[in-house]
Amino acid sequence: MTKLALVADHSSDAISTTNPWQYFTKYADAMLGEMRMHDMRNTLKSNLAALLGGGSLIALCLPAVAFAQDAGAGSEEDPHPQAIVVTGSRIRGIEPTGSPVIGLSRDDIEQSTASTTTELLSELPQVFNFGATDASFTSANNQNANRTFGTGINLRGLGTESTLTLLDGRRLAGAGTQSQYFDPSVIPTMAIARLEVLADGSSGIYGSDAVGGVVNILLRKDFNGAEVMGRVRFADGFEEYQAGAALGKTWGSGSIMVAGEFNRRGTLFAADRAYYTDNLAPFGGPDLRSSNAAPGNVTVGGVTYAIPDGNGENLTAGDFTAGTRNLQSAYLGAAVLPEQERRSAAATFEQDITDSIQVYAQGYYAERDGLLTGPALTAQFNVPTTNPFYVNPGTPGQTVTVAYSFINELGNERSASSQQSYHITGGLNLKLGADWSANVFYAYSHDGERSLTRQINSGALNAALANTNPATAFNPFSSTGNNNPATIATLTNPFRVDTNYGIQEYGVSADGPLLALPAGDIRVALGASRQQINWQDLAPFQTNSDRTINSVFGEVYVPVLGGDGPELNLSAAARYDDYDDVGDTLNPKLGVTFRPVASLTLRGSYGKSFRAPTLSDKGSPFNQYRQLVGPSNVLTNVLFLRGGNPGLQPEKATTWSLGADWKPLSLPGLKLSFTYYNVDYTNRIATPGNDLLALQKAELAPVVTYNPPLAVVNQILAGGLFSAPPASPSDVQAIVDGRKVNLGANKTDGLEFIGSYEGDASWGSWRVGVNATKILTFDRSIISGTPLRDVLNTINNPVSFIARAYVGADVGGLSATMFVNHYGSYDNDSITPIQDVPAHTEFDLALRYTVKQPFSIAQDVTFSLDVQDIFDNDPPYVQNGNLAFDPNAHSPIGRTIAIGVRAGF
């Protein structure tokens, strides 16, 4: 296959990878006088291919911008060359001034050991494994809400909800039941031409959510031929199967591409991983197994008695021993990773109507089904004396409390989830003359999430406990599961979380030269768009919310110095967004690029960014009346406000960066990139009060109101959606605001370094490189007005140093790359004394062997062997809640081996 990528340079003519388009345009201008217009496209294409040494393999994490256009199998030329819009700018052919873009080309995707687009992006050190991941399952609010087992991208540790993911510059519907992230794995890897990651605040270009940065997924176009692939990945107790295909056709005035992918992953059970346990004693920690067990435990007067094993009938007080406990692991029979099946397809289409009008369309459709085998349902309840199996090892005649696991009656809980996601966009590209172009587009994106679990029906359980008939009463003293099946069937209720998120957007933009300067043309881009968003909570609350956003934006690029001497370019962008529910916002972004010599680029950026609260943030309250433990361990009657908050305002951030890119002319093949960034993030949406210990934590005092006025209590109760409202408003002793509130703040700064070196030898070629991030500070406060706390290098927060390096070589048809992944040390401050968690390093291996034209209809066939975590290193021991390791820092899978084949036709 022929691959063209400006991130690779094996020619004698040096190309500035920090501004390859400038070189390209100068090169093109020199030839224009020597060719006729109808030959220009082919000549440019062939000369560019010669310059770049087509077919070279690109390793991951190169510092340059990836402007790759994949010609695909069987394609000889690109019939539709055009100026490319790069992530971070809306002006054609202009790199984002002052902001570095990490580009992953088609070759990077094929060389990676990852199975999905999300896994590929997660290999970048700029992406942190916090928030929504398919290894964490929670109904918590904000970025951690993940009932449907998706994975979002979290740039610079600022949260998956603060990273904007685009498909060829267009917004995508938020995923998850709270629409707080987008999972790129819904895009089939076979359909992707390149990925561009801009780790810089960019609301001045793209609007809301682009605080940590932007991920732009660009689909393949001008692909002529066919490709198929198959891959099997396996580990101890784990397997995954993947298959895909892509078909493309180009003609003189257009092209079409269709790609599809199937991925099926099996369940990984906790029993297959020694460290996935709550009995930490073998690691030198505590035994955290639960007293909610089968057989269970009886508590009377503060004394615990283990229920003896058996059918629970005819027990007497003499069968119990005071001070004993039965323990059961919460992970007994449970899974580490859910079973998942993904099906996805994507397509692109372009057609020139005239020399100046092109119509285009592209989109994708994806489905994901998941099934998580989780812990068994448990409960603690009182057993009345009317229960026919009642026994009291303490004081007869008193109610006893039993801690119980329903594993024998109900088995392990099996949580089913599904996602349906699709996006389509279409429009016109127009040539207006005088090198001006315009675009008119319409896009619609949809995401539907479904989650189904069970929960204990407390009313039915209490009724079964009070039942006097031994044939139908619930026996909580049994460990054999011999309870009446009809009775057991009444003890659970289904709990559904169903949401739909839809966004339609339409707009117009134009860009072109405004004024000629000695160093080049001042170029501008202008545009306007409207977004209409709908979010439906189908269950459990049945709400329907809408939002309209009107936006205008502009960008100007000014080449101040140029020619043969130093080069200085400036850019300024601004975007105005008017929300019909949270007001308006204006966000600027400024950039500067200075090249004192051809080999060195100095750059800087400054901007304002924001994240508007989602419609989920503003809705779906779930309020409760309950007793919480207050000061001095006194039970307090509380109105516990939870869920959304209509009064939320946008989050705001100020971001700036400085950097340098160096490609010495005296050492061709060497590329170095260095960036310092600074983010001041305020008004963050969080749920600090969503804590059952809120009355006991002094730092949460601002969200607690003791002895609230009766009028305030009545107003809250009148809002409805309360579980078990108080018998009388006067019974309320406190209000805890556990809703989403604008109280958080983050301040962080850090360094990012990307370097690579590529060389040729008599036996082939070789390459080395590294991508590393060093966070200097990461300060956070969860309540406004309280001091920022340094949480860097603490559990569940970013570590200061992460790096991924590689070394590789190509010899004939064989390509081999070794990757080194390093994750820095940190403190587990969730326990006392604080635990020092050591750094760990893992190694991956990617082998590729390509056979050229093994038979007449195939252009080439590539066989692959990938090994992740070659030495199968166990993760460091971490007392992480009731787990013996930290899934944020280490994959639970361990060593995996993948065998694959890819063929082009």
C-alpha cells in the first residue's frame, strides 16, 4: 500500500514538519509556471510522493502534525488534492499557530498493538485513565458515570467531559447515561485516515468542552481498492476477536469509501486475577471481605454471631458463637471486565458537481452490547419475631439484624447494557474565486444508552420476613438457597437507566486571503452555526430537555515576517456562543509562531475556554429523605438533594502554553518538540455534597444547612421527585445539597516532550522515539473559597510522570517495534499511614511481516504478532478501597498476545 504522510521525511530535501504546508505551497508555486492547469494535480501528487518517500512506516507519538491522505490499496494518485483544514484552525492550509498537534497516521493505526480507536488514543501519555473507562462501573455523577461500560478520552487529567471529540471537525452526541464523554471506539479503525490530538484549550475555535483539548477523527477518503483484516487477542482467562473490511472507489470527480468492523470481547473474571480481591491479607493488608455473606451474620446488642452453615431450620441460640463472623468476597463469581460486542460501520462520499461545487457526506453507525457479571445483591435487614425461622442468640424476643448475601437465591448480578450511536453530515464545498472557499453543512448525531440491573425490593423483603407461613416466608438463616422460588421472585425490581441524546447542527463558513503582505497573505475564516440539542431521560425519571445554541466565529492569520529570513506568524480567533438556557459566552484564542532559523520553531498560545453544563447536569434530580450520621454520631433527619441542578453555570478556564520544535538540518531524521502548558480552571461542576458522610466532614459545611426554615423545606418538597418524603416538614433537621454545583477549581501546569529519530542503514531503516509528560502541579478544591489542595501523585489523581518510548527497525518485509510504557510513583493517601506506590514499567512488542503481491489480486498481505505487557508484570499492591490494585494505573488483563492478518486488494 502507498502511504503518504508529512510526518515522515526520508528525502534529501528537508521539509519543516512544523509547517509542512508552507513548504508544499512554495514547491507548488515554483512549478505552476511550467505546467498546464489540467496536469497540475497529478504533478503535485507525484512530486510530493517522491519527496516523502511513500511507504515508510510511521511510529507512534511523532511530534509533527499528521497531514496524511491515505491513497489506499491500489490507488496511484489522488484525484482531489485540496488544502487541508488541520485541527486547531479553521483556515485551509494553515497549521494551528502556537499550538502543537499530535498526529497519528494510517500507518500508526496499523502498527499499534491497540484493538480500538480508544485504546490507541489512550496510549498517549497526554491521555489519563480517569473517569469513564470500561474497567470502572459506577452510577456516580459527572465523568465517572458509566453504567454502559464505555471509555472516554481524558486529556491532561482534566476529565473526559472536558475533552472535545470531533468527527472531521463536527460535534458528536455525548455518550454515557449522563452524556459526559464520547467513546471513539464506536468509529471502526478500518475507516480512519488519521487522528489529530490538540492538547490545548480551544473553545475560541470549537466552543464548549474543548478545555483539556480536542481529538479530531478523520475518515478515509480517496481510497481505491479493498482491505480486510482479522485479529485474535488472548490472555489468561480472556479472549477478543476482531474483523474488519474497507472498500473504496475513486473516479475523476469523486470517491466513496465504506468500512465496517466487528469486535467481540469475552468476560475476564476476578477469580483469574489474584490481585482482584478484597482479601488483602496475602499482600500484607487487611481482610476487607464483607459480612454480607451466605450464610450471613446476626447482630444483637452490638454483638455479631456467624450463622452456621445449613438450611437455617430449627436453629437455637446454642448453635451460635458470640464474636464470630462469616465473610464473603464482593468479587465472588464477579467479573473484572464485562463481555462486550461492538458492530460499527462508516462511510464517506465526495462528488464534484462543477469545477467550483462539491457535494459530500460522511457518517457512521455503531452498536455496542455489554454484560457485566457483578457482585451478588446484598442487604441488611431486621428479622421480626413473627418469622417462622426466627432465632435470637442474644436476648430472646427482640428483633435481630441480619447481614445477608442473596448469591444462592439470585446468583451474581448480571448488568446488561447497550449503546446505539450514529452520525451523519453532509454539505457543499464551494470555490468562490480569488482563492476563497466556503462550506455549507448539516449534521445530525444521536446516542442512545440502555442499562438494566436489579435491586432489592425492600417492601417485598420486609413482607416476606414478616410472613408467618414457613412455606412462603423468607428464611434469612439458610445458606443453601432453599427459599421458596415464588417468594424470591418478588424480592427484586428491575432498575433501568435509559437515555437518548441528539444534536443537530447546521452552519456556513468561508475562508480565504484578505490582504497581501510581503511575508504572505493575511487569511481569515468566518462562520456561523446553530446547534439544537435534545436529551431524554426515558428511565427512571422520564424527562425531556432541549437547548439551542447560536454561534458565530472568526479567525485571522497574519504572516508578519517571511521569505528567506526569520518567519513570524500570528493568529487570533474568537467564538461567541449564545445558549438559550445558560446565557452567552465569548472566548478568544491567540497564537504566535516564530522561526528564527529554518530548523527551529518557537510558539505560544493563550486562550479562554469553557464547558457548558450538559442537559443531564441541569436535570434529573433524585431527592431523598433519610437519616445521616451527624456530629457525635447522632442520627439526623435530612433532606438529601441529589442529581441535576437547573441553576448551573458554565465552567471557565484560562489556558496558555509555550513551546519549541527543533529539526536540525545537520541531523536529518531528528525531531524534538517541547511544550509548557498552564491551565486555570474554575467554576467546575462537581457533587461534593453527594456523600453519606457529609454531616461529619468539616470541608462540606458549605453544602449543609442545619435547622432550615420551614418555608425552604416546603419549597423543596413541592418540587417533587422525593423518595420517602418526611411525614411532616418539621421533621427535617438538615438539608444536604448533594446536587451538581459550580464549586470546584483546578490549577495545573506541566511539560510535554516528544522526540523521534529515524535513520537508514544498508540493511534497512530504524527509528527511536519518546512521548513523555511531566505534570508540575495539579491543585484542586471541591468547595469554592477553600484553599487549593495539591493532589498530584495521589491515588485517583494524575501522576507527575508518564512516558511511552519506542525503538524499531524495518528489514525487508519485516517491521519490529518495541514500546516501553512507564507510569510514575504516587502516594495512596486514602489510608493511614500513607502508602508509597512504586513506579512500574511495561514492555510491548509489535511485529509485522508484509508479503508483496502474494497472488495476482492482492497488493500485499501483512501478518502481525503483538504482545502487550511482555513480562506479565503484576501491578503494584495498592489498598484501593476493597481492591488490591489500582485499575487507573494498571490494566487488569496482564500479558496479552494478538495474532492478525491484513490484506490489501
